[in-house]
Amino acid sequence: MQFKAMILDNAEVSPGYWRMRMTAPPEMLAARPGQFVMVRVNPSIDPLIRRPFGVFDVGTLQPAYTGAAPQPYLEILYRVVGKGTGMLSTLHDNDILDILGPLGTGFEKGPAGEEKLIVGGGVGLAPLYLLAKELVKDSPVRLFAGGRTRDDVLCITEFERLGVECYTATEDGSLGECGLVTKVLEQRLDATANKGQIFACGPHGMLKAVAGIGAQRNVPTQVSLEGYMACGMGACLGCVCQGAEHSAENPDYRCVCTEGPVFEAAELKWEGN
């Protein structure tokens, strides 16, 4: 689905990280946690390629004016890393964006009542908020959020408002435990005899570590990958990654945009990536 969206709010939530709310068609409310949208940041050909962003949240605004129709909205969380995201951060209320989505596969929720362990870092927390919003309806949810500094740990208050129990870790010790968030995750799994399911999104090194923890402890683990996408629909093949059975003799590639971005961690090849 392609649509025009009007920006309702675009604010910096932490140094270098921005949260944008925009209008959306009612069909966008059916977006699954883990899906993404491709955004054209302006109508010109520079930058030419759309940028992919995980769906942070969807919902419906109830206008204060009597008789006004409810307005569905879409939110993305992004970090300014280059020209495209830099341009996004300069946009204001009422500016118009061209959106393609929702695209890709989402997370599978797993059995109701079972503890859900969500692991994210930096802008990797973006698709995990909508996931947490769904999971708390029928399961206890714990969030493990990490980053280099406290500036990389985003929107914790929003997760807490959902009823999610939050644990934080930073490499410089400026927030929560000092060190990697995966250590905090392991402490929780030790305390619960490896019960529950793991859902993760973030830097590749963190995902590789989480996949290893899940495999060693036989805990079901889903990961959401970030890929370099030009089209978001499987045409450019710029986002392929190696599947678990990949070798020189047996090529096994997965397309992140159409087969993912969410995969069972065991489906992917992690060693040497």
C-alpha cells in the first residue's frame, strides 16, 4: 500500500534520535509488530532511494472537535545517520511524506501466558514497542534495553506505561547495569530456568549474542534484522543475508525485506558474519 502521510509531530527524544507521528489510512492499523515502512523523504530525486523504518506504533486519534472523524496514525523512531534521516529531522507538522507499507513479516507472539523477553538496543527498540503493546495483552513481558550510553536507551517510560518490567544496561554505566544487556538477559534466564521466549532487534553483534544465548539454552528466539534496502519488495536483493545452511557449495540466502525482517534465529548463519 502506498499513501501520502501528513506529519503530526516530529521531535527529538534523545540526542540524535527522533520520533515522528503522521497520519495513516485505516488499513495501517493492521500492521503487525516487526513490519516496516519505506519512506520517501522528499518528492525530488535526491535522495533517490526510500529509507526503511520499523513501525514503532499505530493507533487512532480521537479529535477534540465534535463531529470530526477519528484519525489513524503511524509512528516511526529513527536515528539521524546520514542525508536521508538528516532531512527527515528537519521536517515539521503538516509536511507530507510518501509511504510504502506495511511490508515484511512480523513477530509471532507465541503461547499466551508464557513470559516474553524483549531485547533491544538504540533504534532497534523501534519495532519492539508495538510488539510489547500486543504481548502484554496476554503475557508477562520484560524488556532488556541496552546501549553505549544512556542516550541510546529510548522510550523506557512508554514501555513501563504498558506494564512492561524494564531492565537497562549501558557500556559506560550511565544508566542501569554497567556492561552488555545480554548479561542481564542471561541473569533472568538463570532465575527462571530458561523459561519463555526471546524477541530481539538491534545491532548485529547484539543479535548474534542473543541468538547464541537462545541456542545454548534452548529458548525460542526471534530476531529482527536491519538490512540495506533500496526497494523493500525483494527486487533489488540488496538486503540478502546468509541462511543457516549456507556454504560455498550450497548457497542459502534469505531476503530480509520479503522473508524477514523477522526470522527465527536458528534459520540464520551467524558465524563469520
